Amino acid sequence: MTFKASCRLAGALGLAWVVTGCMVGPDYVRPAIDVGSQFKETPGWKVARPAANDPRGPWWSMYKDPVLSELITELNASNQNIALAEARFRQAVAITQGARAPLLPSVSATANTTRSVGSVSGASSGPVTGYGLNAQASWQLDIWGSIRRNIESTDATELALAADVSGARLTAQTAMTLAYLQVRVLDEQRRLLSATVEAYERALKLTQNRYNAGISGQGDVAVASTQLASTRAQLIDLEQQRAVFENAVAVLLGRPPSTFSIAAAKVPLVPPAVPVGLPSELLERRPDIAAAERRTAAANAQIGVATAAWFPNLTLNASGGYRSNDFTQWFSAPAQIWALGPQLAALIFDGGARQAQINQARAQFDAQAAIYRQTVLTALQEVENAMVQMRVYEQEEVVQKQAVLSAQQSLRLARNQYDQGLIDYLSVAVLETTALNNERTYITLVGNRFAASVRLVAALGGGWSAEDLKSLDDSGNPTTNPSKAVPTN
């Protein structure tokens, strides 16, 4: 039998073993969890839409703010937490590629030349030069599925890290939107306080004139002056609050805060309608849930890897080459050498180490399943909380708007009475402070409603879908198409 024929026989034998080989360990089944048939806040929830209208892709576009859209576009490209998640994903891709390598034979080759001196019957011979060329092939047959289970585990981990990238994006986008929102809320409050300061300056001047004319007392001037200074202090405090959130936006963009600023602008803070759907849809719409589920699958596959260690390993070894003292006769038949043979190796006694590894793998699976279930429960809680906040803030906003109108009406009546000399300025100042506080509270509530809508969109997964992972899983090698390797919404 020639060397080539022997290799063909070994390849056929190995293929037969692989095809007929089994995969030990449990097949993965997603851990069951009761998510309920509907959200507790669903009854009476007026934002009910078909699933086809769910926010897809750039979810932040529903807020219709071009500045916010520009910032998030930059964020997707420069945020360091996203860059970290993407690097870990690329590392997982490489690990998966490495895990597939043992499915194929490993081949190595060596070439050497030697020069030696020997003796024959006590008489020394002249130096001899030897030439050698050898190739070795080794193939461990995956009879029990250890390699395939390991590939299954690394594949699941890779998809989990791909979901982590989407999760990092969603977290950064949510943080960006909330910080930007606070900047705009503070801009609105600053406009209110600036207008109030101007009004109080006019009131102080008017009160001073009335005092000079002997119409008002010095106490009215002191009250007006105190009121103006207090409001100016509040206006100054807004500057540092705005700077804090502006700096947060800069860091999210990967920029030094000293090089970044957001121009003041008037933005209508109108929360959009957010479709909610059913609790079960969260399992397909939250990247953190998908990541936890894939890590559970990876842990399940490791049980098979640990179980396969109980069984013997079968390795096919083959080598061949040429060895001759005459380089010109290197490829002649007498110079050919080859060897072929299987190797069966099994560990007979290990003091319980293999069973301990199986137990460890099963415990790891149970732990990861618990993490998955807790992730789902936390997601349900976040959605319920955001829905409650949106409902309550909307009701508060309606009531607070009435409070603002009532305070303004009371203030108008008090000013008329002051102009007629019926009351002192202290009574007016109290009502002015009440009106200002009510207006500031109203602006805060509008911002809270807006923030609650952002948190609800994030709790629902933004524009992400498990279909992104499915398309990645079906695409084969992610490195061949980087645009599909990591979901980008």
C-alpha cells in the first residue's frame, strides 16, 4: 500500500467516525419563565399600537430633534464603552475560529541536513552528509462531540457579546438622550428665571419710585430687593447644573469637556407615543436578555465538553517523507519513509476530577439560567416602572398646569390691589414666588414625562430585535462581512 493510499484510507476512516460519532451532554432548551400575559399598566394604556408600528432603527428620531440625532450619530462612532464592547466581540469571533480548528487535521513539516562521522569494524569512515524531509499529520476524531460542544459554546458566547454591543449602544444612547434632555429642561428654566429677573428688576424700580414718592414704605423696597437677589442666585445655580450635564454629554461622545458645548435652544418637550406590546416580546427585543440567554446556552454546551472527558480519545497519526545520504536520490523509492497508525488514549482513574468538572459545569448552567430569569424579571420591572411614571407624570402635568394658571390669576389680582394701595408688596412677593415655583415645577414635570418616555423606549429594547442576532448566526463567519458582524442600530 502506498503512502497516498494509506492517507486516503485514514481520511475515510476518520470521516466515518465523525459522521457516526455522538455528542454527549444535554441539548440546550431555553429556561422557562412566566412573564405574564400582559403588563399590569396595560389596562387603560392609551398608547396601543400594532407591532408593525414599533420603533425600529434610530429610535431617537421619534423625538424630532436634529441636534439630538447628530449627537447620537457621533456617539455611535466615538463612545468608549461601545468601542470596548466591540473589541470584546471581535475577540470572541477569534476564539470561535480557534475552537473550529481541531475539527481538521493538523499538519507540520520538517527538513534537516546532518553531517556525521562513524566507524566500521574499528576503522573510522569519512564524514557522511544526510538529508531528510518529513511531514506529520495528526487528527483527533471528535467521536463524543467534545470539540463540537465547545464550538457550540463559543458560538453562543460570540452572539452574547454581539448582543452586549447592542446593549452598550442602547445604554449610551439612553444616557445621551437623558443628559441632553436635562440640558434642554435647564435651558427652559433659565429662560423662565431670566424673564422673572427682568420682571423683578422692573418691580424693584417701581417700588423704589413709589417709596421715593412716599406711596410705599421702605419694607416694600427691601422685599423687592430680596426677591430679586434670590432669583438671581437661582439663575446662577442653573449654570453649574447645566454645565454638569453638558460635560456628561461630552464624555459620552469621547470628547474632553473643555472642547464641547451645546448652544442654548428652545426645544418643544413633547413626549411621543410609545408602543408597548406584550411582555413576551421583551424576550426578543432586549439585547441584555438575548445576551443572558446565549450565555446560558454556552454554559449548557460546557456540560457536554466536561462529560466527553469521561470517554477515550482516538487520534489518527500519519507521517511520511524522504531520507537519504545522496541528495540526488532523495525522491527515489528506497529513500521514502512513512508511518500510519491510530492512538487510543483514556484516563482510567483521576480521583473524581472529571465528575467534579461535570458538577461544576452543571452548577454554572444553573447559575446562568438564574441570571437569565432575573434579567427578564428586571426588564419587566423597568417597563412597568416607566409606564407608571408616564401615566402619573401626565396626570401631574395636567394638575400642575391648573396650579400655574391659578397662581398667575392670583398674582394678577394681587398686583392690581398693590397698584391701588390696598396691600403691601410682601403679599405680592409671596404670590410671585408661588407662581414662579409652580412654573418651574411644571417645566420639571414636562421634562420628567419626556425622560420617562426615553426610559420606556430603552426598557423595551429601543429599535433592537433578536432578528439581528439570527442574521449574524446565519451569516457564517462574521469577519467576512463586518457590517453584519455587530448589529448597528
